[in-house]
Amino acid sequence: MSAYKIAIICMICAEIILVPLFIRAQWPKKTKKSLALKMICASLFVAIGVTAMVGGQNESLYAILMVAGFAMCWLGDLFLHVSPKQIYFFIGLIFFLIGHIFFASGYTIAVKDMFPAASIFDWREMLAIAALLIFGIVGRRCTMSHKLGKATIPILIYTVALLTMFVKACSLGIRYVLAGMPYGIGVCLLLCIGGALFVISDSTLVYINFDKRKTFPLKAVNLVTYFGAQVLLASSILFIH
């Protein structure tokens, strides 16, 4: 096994160890220790992406856009944790929004590179995004006791970007496996599960921040799914060139 793959495995193992420590450190309130642990965990998924790109000599635009997305998420993590003020939350949200745009662009470009006949958006992707958005809006209204208020439009914009990222990830993964590409099922699972975990993580974040449901189990789900998503998506750079 090559040295860079061993390094990635070691970083994944470190993530598995450090994420629970961070979850415990940030409860019941954020501290300097929890900030340090969070940024180490965030730096690990960025490092996994960079190592997969450099070690695997992956100079594709897909790899570049994905790493750029991880960097934006790193900044988002910093702003979400550094202060409880709402302005910091929305700045973090902007960085995550940009990150999802980078991710979705990477998936789209990878599809066009591998399947030139594919359209940037086909009707199935658009239908899936619309269906998921409607499901999310209805689900939120039925399950949340507090309204989003002024945050409604920013959250809606962010949700569209998040769902676009998820659908594009699944579209690339499904096309990849149907085309009989190497490690097809594994790559498909990395993309689909990674995207789904991101959706779950951000969905729980809405309840934590706007519906005042900050419980330890919900926060643990939020963070485990988030870092799990980042590790899975970063690992996809090993296979998609």
C-alpha cells in the first residue's frame, strides 16, 4: 500500500478518535478546548482531500473544486463555533453555501468529463431537487414549533444549494457504477452516503439553532453525520479523476 493511502487511513482513524472528544468538549457550551478540537477535526478532512489529490496525482478540476469546498467548510466551522452571536452563524452559513456550490460544481464537471452526452441539469435531477425541497419545507412546518422569521430566505437559499449538492453527488455516483467504472459500487456509496449525511447534519442544525432543541443526542447526531460526510466525500478524490 502506498504511503499516501496509509496517511489517509491514519487521518481517518484520528478523526474517529477526535470527533467524540470534540462532541464531549463542546457540551453543554462551547469552549476554547472544543474550538481547538473542532478545528483539528476540520483540518483532518481538508488534509484527507489534499493528500488524496496530491498523493494520487489527481490534478482534475473535480479534485480542485472538492478541496476548495473543504476549505470553505473549514472556515464555516470556525465561524459557527467561535462566537454564539447570530452574525457569526450567518457568516459561517455563507462559507458553507460557497462550499456546497464548489461540491456541486465538482460533481457536475466530473459527470461532463466522464459522460460528455450528459446535460448539466436533466429533468430527473431537477425533479429530485424539487421533491426533496417540498418534503423538507412540509416536514419543517409539521415538526418545528418556532418559525425561522428573518432567517427564512437565507435558509431556503442554503437548502437549495445543499439539496443540489446531494442530488448531484448521487447522480455522479449512480452514473459511475452503471458505467462499470473501477470500484463503482464503493465510489457510489461514498458519494451518496456522504451527501445524505450532510443533509442529515444540516437538518438537525436547523432544529438545534432555531427550534431550541439543543440536546446532547441531537448534537451528537449533527456532528457525527457532518464529519462522516466530509471524510466520505474527501475519500472520493482517490477514485474520481
